Amino acid sequence: MLPNVVAQRHDPYHTRILYGDHVIGMLTEHPDHNRVRVLFSTPTGRRFRLPDCDTLSSGTASLIVAALSYHYQPHQITICKADERFVLRCPTCHGIGLPHNLKYGTKQAALDRAKTDHASLAGHPAVLVDRPQALPPDVAPDNAVPSNESRTS
């Protein structure tokens, strides 16, 4: 049985691949080349480049194979008071250097929007908890392209 995988066209050249509610990668079609760039996202949101593919289908298959080696779960987030505003805090995203400087005017606004805002920025769903814990760090998939960058866009 295939996992719950959905391809969402982001623009004419980019397609987001979701595994359930988690973005597992981005495929980029090069208009001047017959190649598809494959960027994989681990459960923490760290991104790794995988080898280019010939088609969107083969790029999607490459992402699925990589994602099956990981356990995807929501990020734990919380709302903190900062000055006169409320701030979304995600220790998992903070740990990989993904900035979340989302501020809300009221606690209710933060509670209403934090999970949705986190998902749209990080590509991973979130759960609100009092004392959030970061997901354990993940390593690159076996077929990642060697790089000295920990985060590729």
C-alpha cells in the first residue's frame, strides 16, 4: 500500500510533495534542462539535496523512499509572552536554524493561528503544549548529495 502522498503545484517550476500533513520535499523543474532537482525535508525540517531525476514521478518516488526511513510527527510548539505580544516558539525549528519570529497581539490570536502558521512556514504540523520538546536531530538520508551546507533552499 502506498503512503498518503500528495503533490501540490506551488508555481510553474516547483511542486511540493506531502506525506500526510508533512512536506517531505520540493521538486524543481529546470526550464532549460531535462532534469528535476530534488530537495528532501526530514521530520525536523532539515533539508537535504537528493540526486536530480528525469521526471516529477521519479523525483516523487525518490522522496517517498527517503521519507520511509524516518518517523514523521508533529512539532511541539508553545506560546510565550514577550513584551506586550505573544510569540510562537518551536524548539525543533529553532534547533535547525529555521526562524519563527511570529508575534501575535493577543493570546487568543496566537492560540487560533499558531498551528496553521507553523505548518505553512515549516512544512510540518504542530501541537500546542506547555513545555515543548525538540524532535531528536536527524541525519541525511543515505542517498543525499554530499554538501557542506546543513540547510539548502
